[in-house]
Amino acid sequence: MSKHNASIAIQVLPMVGETELLQVVDKVISYIKASGFNTFVGPFETTVEGDFDQLWDLAKECQLICIREGAKNLLTYIRVAYNPTGVLTIDEKTSKHFS
């Protein structure tokens, strides 16, 4: 298990036009990748691992980015794994599937 006590899977669905949707989502993904957390970008959600409190702050900022980029509202789906002593890493969960 990792030293991280949480991982989140986050999916934002900003209410913008179809042509703007990927642009806004890409800005959110860029923010997540620049955050320094270990991330895994999938076709429906992005998984991030780190400190529980910091990940909630990250999730909040992802939503605010959508609003700043023109979404009048959005839906956000977040799944959280939390264990004070550590959670399985992204690599521990997925590496066997990429061999």
C-alpha cells in the first residue's frame, strides 16, 4: 500500500455547448496533471491519489475551473477511497492489466 491515504476518481460534466465540452474538460485535466499528484486519465474519469484533504481541495477547484470557463452549472461525479493508513496505488490496481 502507498503512503497516500486517499484516491479519488473525478468526472466533470460542464453544461456548455458540445464544441466547448472537450476544451473545458481538457483544462480540468491539465490542472489535475499539473497538481503534482499521481494521476491516471481514463476515457470517463481521472483518478488521482494523495492526501485526503488535498484531494477534496483539488476536486473543488476542478468544478470552479468549469464555471470560470463558461459553464453555467455542471455535474461532478466523485468516487473516494480513504484509509488513514494508506490505499492501494493506481499502479497496484492496474499494472497487471497493461502487461
